Amino acid sequence: MKLTVAQLAERLGAELVGDSAECRRQISAVGAVESAGENEVTFVTDPKRNYVHLGPGSLSEQSDGPFFKKSENGARTLTDVRRIARLKQSHAGAVIVARRIEGLAKPQLIVKDVNAALIEALNVFRPELKAAPEGIDPTAKVAANAKIASGAAVGAGAVIDDRVEIGESSIIGSGCKIGENSKVGRNCRLDSNVVVYHNCTIGNNVVIQANSTIGSTGFGYSFIDGAHRLVPHNGGVSIEDFVEMGANCCIDRAKFGNTIIGAGTKIDNLVQIAHNVVIGKGCLIAGQVGISGSCKLGDGVVLAGQVGLADNIEIGDGVMVGAQAGVSHSIAAGQRVFGSPATERKEAFQIIGLTKRLPKLVKQLKQLSKRIEKLEAAKDNKE
Amino acid sequence: MKLTVAQLAERLGAELVGDSAECRRQISAVGAVESAGENEVTFVTDPKRNYVHLGPGSLSEQSDGPFFKKSENGARTLTDVRRIARLKQSHAGAVIVARRIEGLAKPQLIVKDVNAALIEALNVFRPELKAAPEGIDPTAKVAANAKIASGAAVGAGAVIDDRVEIGESSIIGSGCKIGENSKVGRNCRLDSNVVVYHNCTIGNNVVIQANSTIGSTGFGYSFIDGAHRLVPHNGGVSIEDFVEMGANCCIDRAKFGNTIIGAGTKIDNLVQIAHNVVIGKGCLIAGQVGISGSCKLGDGVVLAGQVGLADNIEIGDGVMVGAQAGVSHSIAAGQRVFGSPATERKEAFQIIGLTKRLPKLVKQLKQLSKRIEKLEAAKDNKE
Amino acid sequence: MKLTVAQLAERLGAELVGDSAECRRQISAVGAVESAGENEVTFVTDPKRNYVHLGPGSLSEQSDGPFFKKSENGARTLTDVRRIARLKQSHAGAVIVARRIEGLAKPQLIVKDVNAALIEALNVFRPELKAAPEGIDPTAKVAANAKIASGAAVGAGAVIDDRVEIGESSIIGSGCKIGENSKVGRNCRLDSNVVVYHNCTIGNNVVIQANSTIGSTGFGYSFIDGAHRLVPHNGGVSIEDFVEMGANCCIDRAKFGNTIIGAGTKIDNLVQIAHNVVIGKGCLIAGQVGISGSCKLGDGVVLAGQVGLADNIEIGDGVMVGAQAGVSHSIAAGQRVFGSPATERKEAFQIIGLTKRLPKLVKQLKQLSKRIEKLEAAKDNKE
């Protein structure tokens, strides 16, 4: 796909500022400020409304502190001055911005929400790929009583067990296995080699990336007669609408009832979610997070990369947990915690700061001790 | 499967206490206290003999402290009073308990070991699934000189290489690959897309869940002539009887000899076990643990979630390592350690506690300094 | 393969010291000092040039400190005395050493570089396996316009999409999926069930072990109109020559441009590399490391096991990061850091040491307080 700068501005609903010759330039891709060429559009996200990363792969809004990148006044965020300097050096053919930048030679597409415009621009210039497949590959093994909706696709070598249902326009990748009785809704995409065990339910518009495992038996053992005996897992997994999950994740089935991933929750790669966990709506779970058995997460919870939650705890709505934190107890709604064991974020940072001052504190202690000695000596002399 | 409460009591060898009409109620599942309906049986595990979780997915007995949930007198365990209050509100049709609870309207199934009875009840009410498959799927690719025992099954698209042996009643899932010369014993279950490289040995009654990888080449390089050169891994992996392993795990093969997982050891999801590691019998390895090369673990070791072990260390029998700990040196049998770097658990908690008191200590230091100043001033005045 | 000790010495270019009868002994394998039998050769790596492990599975040279094993004067390295004692007890038929050891009964193969000789010996005695396959398995599904070079192999059930190119002598394992337009160079090995998404480029001599995922969509969302909306990932992944990667890894594709893994970089199992990360040449990334979006790593960087990097930071050439460290800011070339949040290694160890002395410091503070009280009381008495 190619558009002139002017056409792209129209497509994005952007106000266009720039030389009219420059605005006829062909744009065919989005690029980073540093590397974009003259046929690419770049962008500057609004520092006042910036989504920021928090650990292996995760994103969230207006966070700050270690692993929570400062978005506005933090040292790690580029100042406007530096942003503009970089923009001026950029070879990009045009730039998407939230506010007009004075003295910039290249065309500016001024939009209300740079993030939304960026998504749109990336969609406009998405790589051209074959249309999604339809129908059942002849090498797939589909049970006679499985129901594959019209417009759904089942890839090469996939195995669809008894009584499975696959909804309209859903795509089951090559090498996938969908176990007995499991249901996949409409417009889902399960990429190659995803394994869904029996009795799991996947809603509509769900994406599960390659090599992820849904419905494995959880890690629940009782020590009886000298051996660890597995507690049977009679329950399933329920993944609600619009959940998107990365590659090589594991979601264990419940002992009874369901392990639940709430609607609109997004999960990064290599995440472990144990049996009977219940996750609310619109959560962000970054890479390599581990959530132990029977945890309950509210809505809008953000777990940064490599966080671990102990079992059976409750994490309130909107809680943000900093990268690598280890949470051993329940956290009330809205709190931000950090560290292992995790504590309230400000307290955690204060402790970290004071810990770094320990060498100085030890020195002070020695000096005080010497001053006391002198005072004691003086006292003894007098007595 | 449906049983009356009375039939279930008989099946579990339980003493039955309750109204005879209530005891004729049909039970068809196990449920949690909060959510069980009238056709479900719930349970209260004995707080005095409670298996407790320790991090992403793991279980163990009588642990306490961060990530080791207090089982008896800890704040996080429900007291009997609260348990009974919750039980009285429960809609469950019956309850499995270790001791008779007075004033409870619903039938009670009193058993000696609630955990064992729970396992039995979950087995009674397990979901009805097709019988395990038998025979070789026509789409599997099985080497002519491989030996597949009678009653064993090989799933669709699985690849069984030269001289592989699969024992009686073992099930190799769809999309699995079993490399040259590898042996799988009796009654094993390798779920879909498990990859076992060449020259690996898997005992009897072993479970390996989906997308796990056994026998990958370990991370061993020598820097020679300006490049990292791989140290060949001539050894294999030996997984002993009754080992159960989660999904998306990696067990590397040895450089020479075998990486060994001892009999009855249970491993959670996304666990990394490096080359030449030797793990004893009956260990519990929770989710996302990483064990570096050539570590030796004794019997009954418990590693909570996200623990990391440095290479070439020895972990004695019965050692328990708290969640997210980083163990950099050998640990003697029976010890409990916590933290990164890990230290003895009580010391670790004392340090964590004192660290939190740092703001107060700094304040005290300042006050002492002022008091000394006053004393010094007084002394100077006199002189 | 069997060689006499003398033949092996010749093969390794080693100076041979030993009884001539002993030197005619047959050797058929490499073994560890403790377990090697009389038909095995063992080795003692030179403590002055020793590659050491650093966390779940990783190796590096001359590191020290927690998770960085001391190689020379550290307590965890065997002294020469102990090494020699162990060697004398070893049943090995011969030993590869860097310096002649006096009073040792068994033949010694003295070489300049034990690590290089060990690699050679392991290659000599590598297990006999079938020759690598060639050609396209009839059950593979290869697009008509894909180009599979002569001598390349495509395994059972693999799926090769439109316009994919596979170079000479490369082996695509069973169950792999290579997405549209992706290119794999010469002499590569992708083991079973590896998934490579569309528009990815893999150089020559690359190894990717089983169940790894290349080119998954990264974890990038913008919160728009009350929901997390995926930022499209139009970019790809570029894996350069001689990269070797473990099992169950995830490398996300870029939003634009490429996620890049530099030539000769080695990656362990279960590693997460997020979108737009750029990794230099010859890096070592140990097991379960997580690298967040848009990080830039220089050449020769070493990340020990379970390290996490926050997004958008730069790690200079030759930086070494200790196991489980959490790096929240850029690190200059050549630095060694440790801890979470990570700081300069020596400072980190000093802080850890002082933290352990906190109980003593608290005691000292109390004693000082008492001494001051006494001084104050004495002063008050006088006044």
C-alpha cells in the first residue's frame, strides 16, 4: 500500500501542515525517528499521554520508577527539546504529532491521539499477506462429531477431538490440538502448535500465539503414603472475549470450576497461570509472570515482567505491580507495589534508597561512637 | 457419574452425619465452599495437615513465611471459626471434613485424611472422556525398527525415529517427536507436541505435558578463537518412574552421562533444567524455576516458584527454597532458605524486617547525633 | 568410535605422558572425573582459563561473585590439590590436562587448550546417529512457490508457506511452521515444532531448538476508548549467522523494522526477547532471561539466568549482568552489575554485606544510646 502524505493525513483525520510538494511524497511504511527513510512516516507520542513499558514486554500508562518508566518528568523520557532535535535530523517523509512543531521542514500530521493514529497508520501499511485460510486442511484430523463453523479454518495436521466446536471465521493453526468438548468462539486465531486440552472454553475474538498450552493439569499434589499424589483436575479453563495471549504460555485447568481469564485481558509470552486463578477484565500481564494457584485478580490489574504472585491472594482492581516483584499477600485496589517481598511502591523505593546509604550510615555510627568515647574519657578524667 | 451423599460416604469410607433425606441427595461434582451448588460436595482440609502452596503453582507441607503460606497459626490461614461460618453459608449438598462440625445443617462425611478423600471424590466425579486411544494413527511416521508395545498409542502426525521403544499402554500425543534410540516405558503419557530428542530414557508411569522439550542441547560454550564454540552434548536425559512434568518445560541433555530426574519428582510448567543436573526422588519443582548446569538435588527438595539455582551446587535432602530465591552456594540437608542471594530463612526474614526499619534507624541516628552535640557543647562550655 | 589413548592423543595434537600398555587402552567416550570408567577419557579444565557458569545454564569467562562462579581464587573452585586428589581416585582410562601432573598413574594428554581439546574429544566420541535427512517429507505441506534448496530437508507435517526460502543443507524439523516470505539460510537446523511467523529472516548456520517461537506479535497496546488496542506489528525478526537458540524461546517481531539477534549470539532455553530489541554480536543470554521492548545490547554482553531488562535501555559492549538482576536503566560498556534494581557489582555486594550486618548495627545503635544516656545523666547530676 502506498499513499501520499496528503492521502495519509486524510485517512488519519489529521490536520496537515507542510510544503505542498512534500505532501505529494509517497509513503509506504511507518518507521522509527532514527531509521525512517523518506518514504516512511514517523511519529512522536505525546509525553502527556504516553503508554510506557514496564518490564519484559509490557505496557502501561503513566507509570514511573524502576521498571515503570517515567513518562513526563523522568530522566529517561526525552524532553521536547531533544525530541524535536531528533525529529529535525530524521529522514522520515512525514511525522505524526499531537502538537504542531515550529521550524520543522517535513510535513506534520497533527492528530488528537497519536497512539490511535499510529495504530491506524500501521494498519494502512501492514505487510501484504495471503488472505486468511478457510476450510479444513485435508491432513487435519477432525472428529466426526466436531462442529466447524463455515468460514473457519483448520490447519495442516491439527487434531480436533470429539464434540469440539469452532466458531465462524476462527483459524486453528497447523499442528494445534483441541481436546474433547472444548469450544472456540468466533473470529479467534490459535497459531501453530497451540494445545488446548479438553473441556476448555474460548470466547470470541481471542488470539493465542504459537506453542501456548491451555488446560494443562495444575501442580497440585498431596503427600500420601510416602509419595506425592496428584489431585485430579476436573475443572477447565475459560478464556473470555478479546483476550490476547503471547507464545509459549501455560494456563492450567482448575481442580473444579474454571481457571478464568477475563475479557479484554492481554498476556505476554512465557506467562504461567496456575489452576483456579481468576483474572478480571482488561488486565495486562507482562512476559514471564507467574501467578500461583487460586489467585484472584480484579479488573485493570497490571503485572510487569517476571512478577510472581503467591497462591490464594487477591489483587484489587487497578493494582500495578513492578517488574520482578514477589507478592506474598493480598493487595488493595489501586495500590502500586514493588520489590520482593513486595511493599507499597514509595516505601519500597525509600528502603532501596536508604539501603544504598548503608555504607555512609555505618561510617556515621563509627564517628558517633568515637565522639562518645571522647565524652566518656573527658567525664572519667574529671571524676 | 452421580452418587447419593450416602453412596459417596461409603465410597470414601467416611462416617456419615446428617439428615437422612439430605443424605439421599444426588452429588455429581466437587466444588469450592463459596461456589458449590446443592449437587456438589465441598471439603475443608485439616489445618493441622494441610498442604500449602509456595509460589507459582507449587505445593508443600507445613511451610510458612513469604511464599510459604502459614498453615496453622499464620494470619493467612482461615481460623476454624471463619471456616465454619463460610461452610454454613455454602450451598454445597455435603461436606468432607476431618472432624465433626456442630450446628451444621448439611451432611458431613468425616474422614481420616481429607486430602486423600478429596482425591478419591475428584476421581469419582471426573469428567467423562473417551477412553484413551490405542494403536498408531495412520498419519504418524514410525520408523520400521521402532518398537511400539501392544496397547500403546501414537497420535496423529507424531514422529517416532529409529530404534525408539514405546512401552505398554503409553500414549504419545499428536505432533510429538521421539528422537533416535529414545525409550519410553509403560503407562506413560506424553501430551501433544512434546519433543524428546535422541538417546533419552523415560521410565514408567511418567507424564509430560504439552509443548515440553526433553533432551535439547545445553547452554555450554567455550570461547575459542574469538567465537563461542558449542561444547558437544554426547549424553542424554533419564527421567525415572512416576515423574510428572508440566507444559512448556525444558530438560537439557548432558554433555556426558545423563541429566537425571529422580523417581516421583513432580515439575510444574515452564521449568528450565540445564545439562548434567541430577535431581533426587520425590522433589517438587514449582513453576518457572531455573536449575543451572550440574546442580545436584537430594531427595524431597522443594523449590518454590521462580527460584534460580547457580550451577554446580548441591542442595541437600529436604531443603526448601522460598519463591524467587537465588541460590548461589550449596545448601545442607533440611535447611530452608529465602532471598536473592538466598540465606537461611529466619535470618533472611530478620534482615527484611530490619531493612524496613531503616527509616526509623536513620532517624535514631540523627537524634543520637544531636544529643552528642549537646553533650559536646556542654563539655566545651565548661572547659 | 573407539580409539586407543595414543590415537586420541594424536587426534587432539596432545603430548602423551604415560605407561605404554596403558596408552593402548581403548577409549570410547568422555566422562566426568567422578564417574568415568576405564574406557573413558576425563579432563581437568585449566583454572586459569576456565569458562564458568552464570545462572540457569549459562557460561562465561573469568566471572566471579554470586551466580558468577569464582574461577581462580574463589572458594567454590577446586584447588589444584583437591583436583589432583580426585583425579587420582578417578577410574578414567586417561585424562586431558593443560599441565603435567606428577605422580598420576594414568596416561595424561597434555594440550594447550583443554576446552578446545574437550570439544574435539566429544566430537570424536559423539553418539552415532543417522545421517541428517534430506528432501521433503511427503506429509509436509510446502507452498508451490516456496524455494527449498537442494540438500535441504523438511520434516513430517511441517508447513512451509508462500515464497519461503530454505537454504542448502538446512533441516526444518517435523511439525515446524515457516510463515509467508520468511527466509532460512544455509546449514540451519530448526528442530521439531519451531514456529517462525511471516517476514522473518534467519541467516546461515543458525540453530533453533524445539518448540521455540520466532516472530510472534509483541506485547504493545494502547488504551483507547476503554480497551487495550493492539499496536500492529508490521516489522519482522532478523536472526544473523551462527546464532544458536535453546528450546521454548520467544522472539517477538518488531512494530516496524526488525527485532535483531546479532551474529554468533547464543541464547539458552525459555528466553523472552520482546519487539524491536537489537542484540549485538557474540552475546550470551542465559535461561529464562527477559528482555523488554526496544532494548539495545552491544557486542559480547552476558546476561546470567533469569535477568530482566526494562524496556528502551542500552546495555554497552561486554556488560555482564548477574543472575536474577533487574536492570532499569542503561549500563555503560564493560560494567558488571548485580541485584534488583541492578547496581554496579561491587557496590551491590557491599550493600548485601552491610544488610546482613543490620542486626549488629541495630545492637550498636542501642549501646550508643545507652552510653549517651549515662553521659546525659552524669551531666544532669552535675548541673
